[in-house]
Amino acid sequence: MEDLWPPPSSEAAALIRAVCQQLLTEADGLTDAVTGPALTAQGDPGLLSDAALTLEDRTVNRSDVVQWLTSNIQRPGGRVEPYIADRTAAYFRDLASRGITPDLVGGWRAALAVAWRRAVQEYLTHDGDRAVLAEALDVTAQSMAQYALDWFAVMREASVVDAVSNARAEAIEMIQLIASGAPVQPEVAETRLNYRLGRMH
């Protein structure tokens, strides 16, 4: 994945790596700190009232926390490839099937605010050149923000693929029902196939 900003200096890279190594040791605590505000900001009662869904949301958050931190340990300050596991995609499909539409942008905004504050706290525990600290903070902010943007882009693409796949599967199923002589309401068939049946074929 191509970086959209210059790489940090070796001194700033070393500082970013050290901070991310420390934050990785507290990944569970950071995940908990992020998840509460993110869930509240998503604001969907169907999500907030279901313990199994909120637990799954936390799992997604932990995956993102670990992905960003480990990537920045390996390549400090770089653009981080979003990791969308099958479990993550299944979770969002489950939400959609239940008619639950959380405010994901609001959730990400709240999560980033918490993660950024914790990162700044950790940076400030390191003594050193203020110019290096400023550079590390600037690059970290860019990497965090870009990760959120890239995450949404990947999820949007995945949703389009899913929607197309589901539409094709439903169309094939409807054609099989019609071909087998099953009783099918014409209006339902036309909607499913996006094709008007009452005409010459």
C-alpha cells in the first residue's frame, strides 16, 4: 500500500516503534477504552442492547488496534493495510440482516479520539528532542486517520461485492423455482430478477 506522506526520520521511526510496542502490551485495555465510546457513538439501540453483538464489536476493535500497532512496529509511520477478517465481514452482514445500522463514522471518530489521546500520553513519557517528538506525532496522526479512511474504502468494496453476490444468488434461486413450476407471485419474481415477465420472450 502506497504511503501518502514522507517516511519519518530514523529517530522519529524509533520513537514510533517504541510507543507502539508499549501500547501493544496493553492492547486489551486500549481496546476496552476505545470500545465503550465507540459503541455509544454508533448509537443504535439494537446494537447497544445485545451483549453478543457488543462483544463482537469489541473483537473487531481489538483486531484494528493490533493491526495498526503491529504494522507500525514493523514499519513505523507507514500507511497500514486494513485487515478485514471473515469474522469481521460476517459481523457486519449480521448487523445488516437484523436491520441494525450503526453510525460507523461516529464510532470511528470516537475510537480515534481515545486512541490518539492514549498515544500522546505515551509519547510524552519519552524524553528527547522536541522536533523528533513533533515529527512522530504528526506522522502518527496521519497514519491513524488514513487507516480509518482505508478501512471504510475496503468495507465499502466488500459490501458491493457481497451485494452483487447476494443478488446473483437470489436471481438463480428464483429462476430455479420458476423452471421447476413452483408457485411464484409474478411481482416477487420481477422484483427479484429485475425483469418484467409479462411480455414476449
